[in-house]
Amino acid sequence: MATATSESLARASTPSHPPTSSIEDQIGRMAQSVFASAALDNEFYDRWMGGPLSYAEVEVFAAEYLARTKNTSVMVALSVLHTDDLTARVECVKNLFSEYGNGDATKAHLVLLEGFLEDLLTRLGGVGVATTELAGRTPLESTQAFSTGQRELFTSPDQRVVQGALLAQEWLAYSMLTRLYEGVRNYKSLYDTDEEFHEACEYFYIHIGEAEKEHKIQAVTSAAQVCATSDDVSTVQSGFDGFVELTIQYWAGVAERMRQVR
């Protein structure tokens, strides 16, 4: 009988983990599954992109989207705090720095969104609107459920769940923003010039052109970094699926409310 070499014995005593490339492939496929999800293919987007809506419908969108989006940068910050792996944390920090305008407070994504919503509603309604008015309203139950569930995912004691939620958030974000922008084009006639319209849309361009593309890559890297086994990937999947389901219910709630006020 052949004598086992020290190399083969070492291999036999080492736990069998999927190679990094295999894990990244699994995470990548997970991320791409959002494209077949009702989180992106739903009534809200059909209505939003289908043509101009009434002021009341656009106001519903603005209030609920602001209530949801004001927490985005906080969730990314929580992903830093609730992830132990250093490499994964670094990727999350890059994401967070982008959310805060790469160090320029005037370019923070939430600031750009508030400016856009105020401008659009003012033009559509003919009366000045401040986002403080929108922020003072009680969000829909579905929006509150989204925010509560989102925070639970991003504060999970299991960093794999946190990274799964972040993965879903970032992979949904790019496609969400392209769809929202296509709907915004229905209101281009409210602006005096093309230049004026495009300047108002900086919130969308900064995401579509660069930020969200980078965030998607960073999210795959950080999620793969906290995985060594297939069981780890499955736990990431649970956080991912949880966020996707919250998003589905969130947009369903917005669409239902828009039907009620039209």
C-alpha cells in the first residue's frame, strides 16, 4: 500500500471550503436574482413610468420615498458597525463615504434627493413645497414596516445576515433609480430648458453614472468576504431575501395609496 505523503495528509486534515471564486460566483448569482423579482417588476414602476401622474400621486411617492431613503446612509453605517471582517468593513466604508458626498455635505445623496423632490413638487403644484412638510407626515404602515425590518436586518448579530441585506439594498438600488429616472422624464415639460431639467436630476445621475455601480461591486466583495462555506452563503441569502421581501411590500403599499388618491 502506498504511503500517504505529508502533503496529502495535510489536505485531508483541512476543512473543505469552497474556493473564493466559487463563493463570489454564488454571491453574484444571488445578487442578479433581483432582476426577476417583484421588487423591480411591480405595479408602482408600471404606473410611475407609464405617464404623468396627478400631483396627489406624485406627492405620495415623494413622501414615502423620502421616509424610506432618509435611512439608507444610516443602514450603510450600521453595516460597518455590525460586520467584524476588516476587508468587508472597508468596502462598506467606501459605500458610506459615497453616500455622504465623498466628503462634500452639499453633495450628500439625501441632500440632493430633498432638493429634487422640493423642486418637482413645487413645479407640479405651483406652490412652494419643503421636504420638512413631507418628513412631518406619518408614513404608510408598509413604509414603517420596511424601515423597522430594514433596521433589524442591518443590526443582526450575524454579520452574514447584515451583508446579505446590504447586497440586496445595493443591487436593487441601481435598477430602482433608473426606473425612477425614466418616470421623472414624464415631467420634463415642467422645466424651461433641457439644461434646467438635467441639473435638477443630479440625484439620479450621480447614482446611475457611478455611485451605485461601485456600490454593487463593493457589496458583492463584502458579502463574499464573510463566507467560507455554503452554509455561510445560505445565511447571507436569508438577509438578502428578507430585504427583497420588505421592498416588495413597500412598493405595493405605495402603489395602493397612489390608487386611492388619484
